[in-house]
Amino acid sequence: MTVQVTASEGGIPHNTIMAVGLVGSLVCLYLTYANQFLNAEYAAFFGGLAAVFALLWGTDTIKHLCSYGIGTGVPSAGMIAFGTGVIAMLLATKVETVMPYSAPIAAVIFGAIVGAVSGWIANSVLKMNIPVMVRSITEMAIIGAIVLMGFTAVMAGGFSFDTLAVQEIAILGPLTMPSYAGSLLGGCLLAVSFMLGSIALQHPFNACLGPGEQQDRTLMLAAECGFLSMIVVAVISFAFVAFAAAMLSLIIAVVGFVYTYIRFIELSKRDAFAWLDAKPILEPEGED
Amino acid sequence: MTAIEASSSGGEGINPVASVIAIVLILIAIAIAYFIAPPVAVSALIGVIVGGLLIGFGVHFVPVGGAPAAMGQSPGIATGVAMLAAGAGLAGLFGGAWAAANPEFGFAIVIASGAIGGGLLMAITCLMVNIVYIFGMGIPAASGKVAKDPITGDTQEAYKSQGTEGHGLPFISYVGGVIGGLLGGAGGTLIYYELLKLYSELLPSILSAEAAQVVPIAVSLAGIFAIGMFLVNAVLAAYNITGTIEGPHDPKFKRFPRAIIGCATASAVCGLFAILIVVV
Amino acid sequence: MESVLFGIGVTALAGALATIAGAAEDTESNIGSQGDPNSQVQLAPQMGYIHRIYNKAVSGEPPAYGLWVTISAGVAWAFMVTGMNPVLALVIASALAIFVQGVYATTAYLGRTASLAKFEQPVYIDVIKSVTTVTMAHAFVAVFPAVSMCYLIIAALNHPFPLALLGIVWGIALGAAGSATGNPFYGKERQYQSQKFGAGVPISASGNIVRYAEAGQRSSLDNGWFTAKLAGPASGICFGLIVFFELWRTVLFESAAAGWGAIIAGVVLILIFMIIDRYIEVWARKNYGPYKSESAEEVSA
């Protein structure tokens, strides 16, 4: 209809947010490697923090892309980000088995390749001619791969293809046997991360767009969506990691969620025209 | 989908330079697969590319009116084109995957099952859309883009209510929706089936396990890739038609060659990465 | 024979569950005001029409329901792997999914409404309190049958997909069916109830949604009350038919004609639905007639 996608100008520049998001999420992903040196997967929650950093960055990217009017809804951008991201992320987990400690960097590189091709197709072959298209889709494919990798780290404690594909299940006490159907990949929990991430990526800007959009409020909502999604993956992680580690992830997710949710409500109260409880419609002055 | 409507027109015609580069990219992807992967991977990649362009082509048939359709202001189904096509394509994938699990069934039956699954979803959905328009809102179907329905020859102009661009699903749009569902379902299933065959063949040696044990992994990987590539192709095709289209009679339908080239290229690159997972 | 009877029974049950899911899905999305009709709720304040309607701009219904059903499916799967009873796992997982849904609903309302400050649209806190819980309840009624149906398809009919993957497939299909069928009825018939019946909303009337009820002011709950009478059941029938026929043709005819039986049955079904559609289209043209005389139309054509 005639609703325009309007967004605030100014605020923190996009390049700053991108740098913070990229570095922050990569550092957090590398911190999850600490699991290998601990007796339980206590560092798994860093994956969730990586996803939060990436979502903050992605929210700002979507805002830049969608302020051009891409012809279809904001949610489609989240879908293409994760459709390309899931492929980059899984290939990176496979590279991890050949080259240890390379998965986060590999995810960024593969995401950039797939994203750049998709963005270039949209811009040149499909003639959309949006200046930030290639850059935005590239960034979003990287974000998709990082978020999926982060959520996977929370769920399984790591992201090597071999550990994701096999789950040791105990039979007859000390004996164990490998179960492929009971593993993270066998249960296709990537589908959960996929949907969680793609909605969390598009929701903050989609929910806050309008003439009164404020960057700090939108980014607070992005962090809230990240922690909310982390609650779900932390609950799933009880099936894969030690109880204490899963509990730690869950507590951090809940604390982060409650804090950002309350802050978001406060910021909404700040930006709203009025904050009314059980009051009738206030007709604008000068009209009926 | 949301409150956003097209502002960029998208333009007509194809971009020759970009299209040539895109086709070169497809050939490069196939060449890489040819040199570093076993022969089965090359046929899988070609299957994925064909599947991707079927999806991209199919989206152009699906009549989607977006937000105005929800007010009876424009013809088509009142939802987002990418997601409606995804709904149909994934329902097709459901049927195709079920058929693929039966070892007796060959290639043709699996793909046909997927196509019929998508077509059936669209046939039922489009029928219910017209039932709600006609019996719930008392509005007959009318197209805003053509004077006569190309299939039935019904005149459209007089059945448009005042101040609108038409409403409901004229028969051509209905047929377009079913064709879109058929193509989407076939394309999604083709991607799934090709990747499933590849993974079932190569995963046992990678994980040093028996073939029967790794079936859940192969199904999951092929399934999530099929969904991911489906969404990429559907969104790219939706970008091509800038969100709304009435069906095969809409002038925007003529933009489909661009989407075919674009979706084939995107599928080639995504498919190459998906194949590398079992080759690296 | 017994296995076919069992399969038919499961098919009927899955179809029934899908019908409940579809009906609740559409009612939920109309109470919360989600999807395309929500563009009018968003537009109204810009045209000077301040309202007390919920503004649940999470995303289109297909991705949103894809998320709720997939969360429920994934969490239930994780619970079942750890040895929990499937029924209990499905219920708890659906409850968790609905918690996520409720949070997304409130942030969407607050975010969109706060961004409309320029047009003097206030945030009504009582709207959040009264409507959010109702949408959550309806969403539970939609998500729990949907994920139960997915579980049934795997456990009883041996579909190869894991639960989370089926969740994404049927969640998106549920949202697609519900939004396609239900949106026009909410968008045209309810939001623009004051406009003429039997005609589309003129583009010039955009944004002038009905904001006052028979007595007092219209609440989003009234929208659910209204659309539950036609759009909800119609969406339920739509999704129920899709699931039922999809399973029915496979269960009954899969082994016929060397595998082609299910495909032939599908083609026949598509043709039958196509004929019904053509019949009602012609019926509407005959009984409702053109809006203006055909001669004027021929000139313009």
C-alpha cells in the first residue's frame, strides 16, 4: 500500500556496527573452543552471544537494504540470508574436520562467496539496481552462517561435522554405541536454528519500522530476539551437552532476555506518543 | 507480507552482460565439480541447477496480490509470493521425500510425486480463496491486467468493482497457481532427491559407517539444503516480480528469463557448496 | 488390508488435527492482526484514524508459523531423545513455542506503535494485556495439533523426515493456507465492514478501517469473534484437505500401478478441484452479474 518504509537517519554508523558485530561474533565463536579444555561444555553459551552480536549487525544491514524498497517484505531478506547461510555453515563445519580451528573463519568466507553471488544476481541479472544490494546480501549470508554456527555451538558444544553427525548413546551401562538418528544433524535441529535465526534477523527492523524508528530501540530488540532464540536452543541443548553446561546457557539466555526485554519496553515508552492504560481512542485534534 | 510495497519497478528486458557472466559462473561451478568430485556429483549438480530454475520459473505462475489482495483491491492470493510458493514447494517436498524413501520407486515417480504434492496444495488453496471471495464476501473474480481470460474467454472489465484493480482468482490465475505448485514441488524434490542420492552414496565412507546407519544424516542434510535453496530461489524470483503477480497472463510474467538465469546461477553456486561437503 | 485400514485411520486423524490447526491459525492471526491485512492497521494512523487494534507485525504468517511449529517440533524431539513421553514432550514444547510467540507479538505491537508517534497513535497497554494472552491461547491450539500431526506422520506412517524438518514443511504450509484463505475475509470484510458488501475496497478508502464497535470501541478480540465464523473454518478446511488428501492418496494408492497410482490420484483430485473452482466462478458471474453494463466494457476493451 502507501506505507513507506521509513527509518531514522544517523546514529551509530553502519560500518562501526558491522565491525563490532563481525569481530564480536568471531571472538565468541572462538571462545567456544574452550570446551575442548574443560571437563564439560561450559563455554557453549558463547555461541549464543556470537549469534546476538551477528543479529545486531544484521538488523542494521536489513535496515539499510530495506530502506530502498526491495519490492517484497522485510522477512524475505531473512529467508535468503539463512538459505545461503546454512550451506556456508555446513561446509565450514566440514572444513573443521580437515583443518581444526578454521570453522568460524571458513563460515565467513563461504558465506561471503554465496552471498556475493546471490546479491550480484539480484542486482545485475534481475536488474534491481539497488546500490547496497550486493554488500547487504553478502553481509546477511555471513550473518546467517555465524548465527547458525553459534546456535549449533550452544546445542552441541562444538561445530565439527563429525561430532554433529554422531551422538554416543549409552547401552547397558558402560557400553556406548554411535547413533546417527539421535545426533544434531540426524534430528535436523538446524531447521530450528534456521527458522529462529531468520525470524530473529528480520523481526527487529520489521517490528520497529516507521517514521519514529530509533536505532537504539531497534538494536535493543535485536539483542532481545537473539537471547529469546538462545533460550530455545539452550533448552534443546539438554539433549546433547552436560546438564550443568546446558543450565548455564539457559540462565545466561534468560538473564539476557529479561534485561533486553525490559529495556526495550522502556525505550518504547520513551518513543511512544502516549502510554495509556484502558483509555479510549484519542482522536487527533481538528478532526471529528 | 508486510506493509511494504514495491517502489522500484525492476525494469523490463534482460541484462546481456550480466546474463553471460552468470552462465559462465554456472559453467565454472560444473567444471569445478567435474574436476574435484566423482562423476556422480556432476549429475547431482546439474539436477540441483535444473531444480533451482524450475522453482524460479514456477514462482512466476503463482498468483499473489500481496496486501491489496487482502482488501479485494487487486487479484491474487493475499500473502507473500515467496512464502506461498515455499508452502507449495515444501508440501511437494513432503510427498517427494516420502516416495524417495521407497527404494522401488525410480526418478520419474519421485519427481512426479513432488510435483503433484505442490500442485494439490495450490489447487485446494486457490479453490478456498475463491470460495471465501464468492460465498464469504460476494465478490466475483476479475483480472485487472487483461480484458479477457485467455483460457475461458470470459470478459473481466465489467466484473471489477469500482476503484479496484480486480479481485479473486480468475480461471487463468487458478491454472497458473496449480502450474506454479507443480513446478515448485518438482524443483524442490529434484534438489532433495539428487542431494540425497549423492549423500547416501558418499557419507558411509566419510563417517565410516554402514549405509543404513547414515540414512537419517543424508535425509536431514538433503532436506535442509533443499529448503534453503528453495527459499533462496523463491526470494530471488519474488524480487524479480517485485512482490506481486497475477499469473501467466500478467505482463510481469515476461520477466521470467532473467529469473531462470539468476536462479540457475544461485543454485549452481549453492549446489557446488552442498556437494563439497561430502568431497572435501 | 489391516495396515491400509490403520493408514486410513491415521490419515483421517491427521486431517482432523490439521483442520483444528488451520482454523485456530487464522483466528489467531486475525486477533493479533498479522499478515497482509495488518498493512491497513499500520496505515490507519497515518491517515488520521487512531485505533485500538493490535499490530502483530511479526512477519507473514508462513514464516511465523514455520517458526512456532519448528520450535515445538525441535524441542519435542530433543525431549523425546532424552526419554520423555512423546505426548508430554509435545505439550511442553508447544508451550515453549507459544512463549516465544507471545514475546514476538508484544515486541511487534510496541515497536510498530512507538514508531507511529508522529501520527499521534498512543500505545495502549491494556490492549497488550488483553489481546496477547488470547492470541497465545489460539496459537497453542494451532501449534499443538500441527506438531502432533507431524509426529503422527513419522510415528505411524514412517515418513523419512525428522520431526523438525516436518515442522518447517507443515508450519510454512499451515501459514500459507491460513493466510491465503483467511486474509481477504479479515482485510475486506472485517476491517472495512463499513464499505459496500460484494465489492472490493476502493483504493481511495485505504486506511479508513472500522475503529468503533456496536457499543464502544472495536477491540482486536472482536475481529477474532467475527472471522471465526467463516475465515477460520475455511482456513481449517483448506489445511485439513491439503493434509488429508496428501496422505490419503499416498497411503491408499502408493502401491497401485507400480507407484504411479498415487500420482494419478493426485492428478484426478487436482482436476476435480479445478472443475469445482470453474463452476463457482461461473456461478458467481451469473448470479452476481457485472458491476457495470457489458456494453461499456466492450468499448473500453
